[in-house]
Amino acid sequence: MPELPEVETVRQGLLQGTLNKTFADVLIRREGLRYPFPEDLVSITGTSVVGIRRRAKYLLIDLSDGRVLLSHLGMSGRYTIFDRAESAAAKPLLRTVNGGVPVSSFGDQTGYGGKHDHLEFVFTDGSRAVYTDPRRFGIIDLFPSEAEASHKLLASLGPEPFDPWDAEALAIRLQGRKTSIKLALLDQKIVVGVGNIYVCESLHRAGISPRTEAGRLVRKNGRPTKRLNDLVDHIKDVINEAIRAGGSTLNDFANVDGTLGYFAHQFAVYGREGLPCEKAGCGGVVRRIVQSNRSTFFCSSCQR
């Protein structure tokens, strides 16, 4: 599943490719993804993109009429942007899906022969943003901007893992918790968007076992321990490095121009079960355990 760095990479690409553009049409090839598409989705025609934000793993596209188009990439969603010339050069395909709906003209440019290009946002300048999602766990919603704070998908989200979020703020949410620090950091009410990969990498850098009881990283007076301070610093570093690398290319993720993320080349523990720990002077071996049905990679020699 795309995590925060991947979604942020997509946000930046979409912003560059769609900002101030006006929707000319919306081509819809199925009734929905994880949930049905908004009945009024085509009503964005004639509006313009005035901004694109990210909240946790949700993309929030601000429209010129005061509404917000929400998008979640789910397990395998991706956007691909085609300029006017590329859109014009795409040849219509003869295949159909979903009872006769023509498949996307972009075919293998978006993968899967175009049959999973469920949405095409067509702009007045001739360019297009195509949403592809083979597993169909993505989400699309449309709502007035004043409804954002109470939106069912957004209202309960915790803080973003950037400034002004710090160890003091995290300590408040971890105090007294007996769950493992790994699972606590995956809780979107505690901190959003860190994700499985980046939690594993951050805990390894901080030298903290993923099985450590979360509350043990908080002092009796509610202040963070030095280990928790270090962990927060590493979380920020890992996520920022991943964003600069364009995310981690796992499964189906790619940026809006089709390029792949390269942070996977920097993994110290994730996916490296049985290989030597790369931390200087350690000499341990990376292990894999399962926590709440998620794979956890760590070094039991240097993570305590």
C-alpha cells in the first residue's frame, strides 16, 4: 500500500500537472471502487484545481467552487498525467469492460491494457489525469470544504509526522499504553501516515525493538524519554528521505509520470530477513516477525 512518502510524491506530481487547469469532462468506467463514486462527480466539470493538499494518505484537491475532491490510492491506485499531445496520440482500443464500457485509450501506458483505468479527468487544455486501480481499494469522494473537519474519513486522524509534531506530543498519546511501539505508531489516531515500512526503518535507526511497550518510552511525569526523542527525529528523517527519493516502489506504486521511487534501495531492515544488519559494529541478522498481521523486520542484536 502506498504510504505517506508515496502519497506526498503523487501530490507534488499532480500539483505540477493540474494546478489551475479546468475540468472539461470526467470519464467514469465503473460504479465505484471501495465505495461508490459520488453521484455528482461529473459536476466538477467547469471547475478548476486551485490547490492539492495531503492529509495522512488522503489527497485533497481544492476546487474553484469551494468543494474538495478527496482521493485515496488504496492498495494499488495510481495517477498518470498525459499532456495534450500524448492524449491526442492515444489510439482508441476495441476492447470493453463492465458490460460494454470502452477501455482506456492509453492501454499499456497505464498498465493492464487500459482495463483498470477507472477514471479519466479531462482538462480544457487537452491534458488528462488517468486514475488506475487494479485492486479497486481506492476512494473518491466530493464534499463542500466546510464539511472537511467532520468528514468521516478525516475527523479522527492524528497529527502529521512533521513540525510542530514532536516527542512531547507523541508522549501524551503513548502514556500508559501497553501495546507495542510498532503497533502504536501504525495507529492513525496517534500519528498519521508513517506506515509499516517507515516504522520498521525508524525503529531500527533508533535502536528500539518493535516489541517494546509503548508506554515504557514515556517517563512517569509524562515527558518523553531520550529514546522517544531520538525515535521522533528518526521518523522525520526517514520520511523526508523517502519523499526526496520519490517513495518506495513496491507492488504497483509509481509517480504520475510513471517513474519509480528509489527509497527501497536504502532499506536497512525492511524486506531483508536473514541478511546481516547494516548498522556499523552490530553483526546481527535481520529477523521477521508478524505483529497484528503485518510483517515486522528488525535486528534483535541492536534493537532493544
